[in-house]
Amino acid sequence: MFALIGWVGLGCASYLLLHSLLRMGTTALRRWTFWLLIGMLLLTVVNLFGIQPLLAQIKADTLARQAMESVLNKRFAIWHGVSGVVYVAQSLLGVLLISVFRRPVK
């Protein structure tokens, strides 16, 4: 499920970035919302292609039930925490992005 959501995130971010570039041209590069999307995309890439495969490998190295009892417990907990921090950062950036679009344009 995490992988699926990661791919959806990649697709949405790519679409929004491409849409911004096609609609505004190089002016989009001067908008902070564009760079906010870039940041969210990079966090998605890190989580999808870096952290999630590492967690999957740790799980594969041990039985699922024994993962918390094994020698790899600390390593798994650290990377799971890092993944959680990345997710929270993505969420906060998303809230910031949505709050910008909810404001009336003057």
C-alpha cells in the first residue's frame, strides 16, 4: 500500500509541476509553490526508492513476527522513524500548499 501511495504521489507531483510549467512557462520557476512541489516530490522519491526498500529488506531478513525481537530491531526502528519523519514533512508541506490555494487571490 505504501508503494502504491508513493507512485500516486509521484504521478500527482509530476502532473502539477508539468501543468505549472506549461501554464506559466519559466515564471513558474520563480514561484515558491513550484519549489514546494519539488521538495515534496524529492521526499516522495527518497521514501519510495530509498527508505521503503530498506525496510522491506530488513523485514525479509527476519520473519515478520520476529522482526521486533531480532538483532535488526534497532535498525528497523530507526529507519521506520526516519520514514515517519519524511511522511510528516510531506504532510506539512502539503498542508502549506493547500492553505495557499485556499486563500482568495487579490
